[in-house]
Amino acid sequence: MPHVQFYTAIFALGIYTASRIGEHIRSGFSSISRDQYHAALSTGLTRVQMYRYVIIPYAFRIIIPPLSTEFLTIFKNSAIAMTIGVLEVTGMSYQIDVYTFHGLEATTGASLVYLAIGLSVIKFMGWVESKYKIRGLIGR
């Protein structure tokens, strides 16, 4: 199997990120007070309706900022995969340097790729936050 390193990196980064995202989701739901659950049920909503219309929208709004950080973190952590032989952006820039002796150009190109992807993720998550914000609550 020639791509064992690639699958190992995907598996390791996936397990690491899944555990962190799971904790963010758990903390998002834990941050909603029990009174909110009781208030939703007291209005006559069923449990499914309570989660669909009240709890999940509030939790989603709380979870969005840490999830945007996790998206950026997983992209930056992919550079660690280079240590087991998977060539990603940083690894490819080092390979270009080895073969062409144009290290400055290769590293600058890799930095611009990281910057472009990072800024696009930040812009997209800012749009998602503004789309799902609750009017009247403190926010950006």
C-alpha cells in the first residue's frame, strides 16, 4: 500500500479533530440553561420541536466561533503530517527548495496559500455567524 502515510495522517488528524469538535458541541449544549429547556416545554412544544426550534439554534450560534477556529487549526495541523512523509503545502515548498534552490519563492508561495485559505475560512465563518445571529444579543 503506497499511501499508508496519507491514510495514517487522515486518520490521526480526523480522530484528534473529532474529539475537539465533540467537546465544542457538548459545551455548546451545556451552556444553555435548564430554564431554556423548561420554558420551551412549557409552551407546549414536544421534545423534538424543543430541540429543533429552540435548543439546536441557540447551541449552533454558540458553537460557530470555536468551530471556525477548529477549521483553521486542522489546516495548520496538516503540516505535522509532513513528519510521516505526507507532502502537503509546507512539505511541497521544502521539496521545491531542494530541487530548484528557490527556497524564498517556495516558502512565500506556501505562506500565501495558508494566508488565502485562512482568510477565506474567516470570511466564510463571519458570514455564517452574521446569518445566524440573534438580534438583540451581544455579538460582533
